[in-house]
Amino acid sequence: MADERWRRLLTTPERWPIWSVRALLLALPLLVYGGSLGFGLIGLDDQGYYDNPALAGGSWRGLTGIWTSLALSDYAPVSQLTMWLDLALVGDRWWFAHLQQILWFALGAWGVHALVLRLTTSAGLALAISLLYVLHPLGGESVLWLAERKNLVAFALGVWCVERYVAAVRDDGGAAASIGAWALGALALFAKPNAVCLPFLLAAYELTLGSGNRWRRLVRVALPMLLIATFVFIELQFVRSDLDRRFLGGSRFAAILIDGQILLRYLGMILLPQHLTIYYAVPESVHPLPVLLAWMSLAALVLASLKAVRSRALVAFSWLYAGAALAPALNLVPQLAPLADHYLLWALPALLLMGGVLVRDACQRLPPAAAARAAHIVVAGLALFFTLLALVRLPEFKDMKTLYTAAVKYQPESGTNWSLYCHCLLDTGGDFELASRAAERALACADNGRILPENRAMIIVLAALELHRHGDRRQANELVEREVAKLPEDGGRIADIVRAQVALRIGDSQHAIALLQRFYEPSMQAAAALLRKKCRSGEVLPDEQPPMIEIAAKPGAIGDIINMGHEMDNLERQLQSLAYAYEMAGDLEHAFDVAALGVNLSPSCSGMRTLLIDVYRRLHLDAAAARLAGSQAAVSP
């Protein structure tokens, strides 16, 4: 049974009763982010989540598939369940998905309000913190990018888990609160692995605000920590397949040192969030002076905040809670994005609470009427400031090109931003020369090692072509050789594809053929010969009677490559480049063989089909070209 003070707080009429606060915390996200209901998918990760075969397009089969499959290297069936609901109810009409995104954000805001109210029993402070949490532009990335549904779901479940835990251990919430806390924590963990921080959030409470027997408090958090440690071990050893990245600074120890600068920057993003974006440039090496200054500044801020207030326990809780919330995002394991808005969202309520306590204690030194006015002015000013920034940020997420145009504006030192901006320009039929300059800029960034592997080959080609365009042939060759050395080891396949694509673009088809011909293996040649018999007359299209079945079962044949999904894209690029090189060299016979083989391997590859149609026409097989062109729309994604 709740204690009398808590029950009185919940039931006594207040200036802002609970139901009206929750209505406000639902209405504000709808007003600020309601414009996103007309947005679709950006095409960055979100497409991968919604195309997950386990969802089965929202059919009943997807309800079981999500529990036995991964979603982009994460085991997150709870957040996948919410995405299944999007598809099951309205299909690919994305307004509902964005609406559900906003509702999860509001549910998290309700949890922030309930937790602060329970910890402080101050209705005014709880309202201010939850209001600023909703309006802070840091939430924009998680609300507007459907791939971050997992972040909102896990956060909402996690903050309610902490609230229920505090209700159980401090306010005598009973067995229902305890069971609710552990159930919500488990659901949060299966919404996003970031919820591994939950036992540490509970420990932050026990260390600073908890009461009762010390050993009992220790036992209460020791068991969940043990369970989380087991989960993390399984996750890192058997589930995650995307952690083969390099550490900041080259080692785990160096990365931890650099984390001081990242944490200090996070604090700056809370107060001055004008230039938030999707990827940020971070230090790639350890420089002793900035590292030392960053950690000393953090220590000074903590000590100064503890000294400045009377509510030291609450401030200490805020710091520990924020640190625990950010712990999974620290570079203890290599991160794709070492600094990101969606990581900071978990720590935002605690940092706002600390700021709120500092302002409240400062205002209490004034006469009561002046203190109230000062507090209202601070909250209103911050709310207006945050709202304007959130509204300005909203249009950035309407499509990928707009997002990365803003990204290179706000974070021009990020190689990842420039590489994705380049990809957008090409994907949307933009300026090729502008894309080449963007590629050159991407490779010039200090953090170019973080460029996504699937984009790096394209970036190298475009950057080299930009140098060729300016007549810097030697510099272009040096750039290619320097950068291909950083590509994944695969027997030189990707490196030679890059070299060949540069050669093709500058008109050196013979060099491209020499580079690519060694990959045109006997098994491929046999398949091409079979295709030639079936397709040259135009009676059978290349993908109607695939001969791959006849050779894929042979050990060492092309089927071995096909079965390795991550190799398939490289194989397509290799064949397409080789076919184009033969066509440029005037060898239409070989161009046909290779292009037909490529279409047979990947019928949905529109570039290969277009090339084959052109070769058909140049061989005066117009009927076959017309039939292949007629079938193109049916197989295009």
C-alpha cells in the first residue's frame, strides 16, 4: 500500500492534476512532430527493419517469426512486434508507423513524469522536467527515424521499470510493483539491448536515495546485474555480428580516454542543441591535453553541482543515473556511431532533473514570489527555445537527401555524413560532379575509417574520378591504392573492382578487362556458354531458365559464392563492370555472355538488364531486346 504522502499527492486536486499533465505530454509531441505523419521511410536502416522477412509483411506468420530471428544484428522481438503491428494494420502506409512512434515517445514522457514525481514529490518539478524532455530537440532523431522505434520502446519500458522499482522498495508498492518492474525490464531488454543499463539505473537509486538495510539493497540489484551480465555475454559472443570495427584511438583503453571528450560534448548538446545531426565527427586518436582537460572538466562539473545545492543526494542520483544510462553507448565495444542523439536520450531526464534541482535551489534564495517568477521564466524560456529547434529539425527527416544535406552542413568533419550525402546524390539522380567532390571530402575527413563498408568502394571510385577530372592522374592512383588497402580482405576482388571501375570511367577498357578477367572463372564461363545457347536466339530470356541449378551444386563452383550473401553484391559489380568493359572495347560477344550471366544471377539488377538490352540491340537481336525490356518492370524492386 502506498504511503499516505504519495497517495495524497496523487489524489489531492492540484494546479496540474495527473490526468491533465498526461494529456499535455501526449498533445505536445503530436503538435511538434505531427508533421512527420506525412513522411515515409528514409531508407537508412528503417528499410531494413520493415523488410525483415521475419515480419512476413504483417501476416500471422510474422508473430512467431520475430521471436526466432534477428533484426539487423539485434535480437529485439518486442520492438519488432510493434513494427509487425504497423504492417498488419495498415501495410506500408507510413502515417500509422509515425503515429505509433509519437505515442511511444509520449509513453516514455509519462514515465519520466511519474519517476520524477515519485522521487521528489514535487508536482512542479516533475511537470517541468517531463515538459522539457518532450520538447528537447534531442528526441527528434528517435521520434522521426522509424529505425529508432526500438529506442523509444526500450526507453519507455525502461523508465517505467525504474518507477515501479522505486514504488516497490520505497513507497511500499507491494508485490504488484515488484512484478511489474521486472516484467517491464525484461520487455525493455528484448526491445533494444541498450536496456542492459537498467540494473545500474536501479543501483544509482539504491546508492543515493535508497533506505533500509545496506545488504538487502545490494542483493536487490545484484541478481539483475548477474542476469544482465549473462545476457551481454551471449549477445557479444553468439548474437552480434556487427562488432568487427576498430576502436577509437586503436584500442579499448584509448577509446575510453576519448569518451571523456564525448561525454563533455553530450553535456553541451543538452544546453545548446542547435546543430544536432545523424552522425558526428569524434576524435580518432588520443591527444593527452584534450583528454585530460575533458575528464578534469567533467570532474569539476560534478563537484561544483554537488557543492552548489542542498539536495546533494538527488544531484548525485542524477549524475549516476546519467552515467549508467550512457554506459552501453561508451566505447567499451567498437561503435558504428560513437556519439549519437539516441544514446543521449536515455540520460536526458536525469540531466534535466539535475539542472532543475540546481535552478530550484538557486531560486529558493529569492523571496517566494520572485522565486516562482524566476522558475517560470527559466522553464518557459527553455521550452520555447527547445520547441523552435525541434520544429526546425522536423523537415530534415522527410527524406534521406534532406537529412544528409543538413548533416554535412552541421557536421562537415564527418566522413560518414559526406559518404552518405554522396550516396543520396547518386541514388536520386543528382549532380555527379557534386557527388564526386563529396566523395573526395569524405576521404579527407579524419574519421574516414568509419565510412560504411558498403559505401567505401563507391566513395573511392568517385574521389579518384574527381582527381582525374582535375588532371591529377598520379594523385588519383595514389588515392586508390591507399584506400583499397583499407577494404575488407577477399582475395583482392573488391580492390580490383574499384580499380576497374575507375579505369572504365576514364575510358581505359582494356585495363579494366585485365583486372576483372581473372575473376571470370571456368564455372562462370560454362554457365555463360549454356546461356548463349538458350538466349542468343531471343526465344528464352536470360532469367527464364536459369542454368545455375546445373552447376551450383558442384564443389568450388559459383554456387559457393552465391550462398555467401555478403559476396553477392561484389559479384554483381564485378560482372557488370566486366560486361561494360567488353562493350566499350567493342567485344560484343563477351559482353553478351557476361551480361546474360549477371542477369541470370540477379534478375532484379536493373543496371545489368539495361546493359544486356543494349548489347542485344547492338547485336541486332531487337526482338530479344524488346522482350527483355518488357519483362524489366516485373522484376525491378
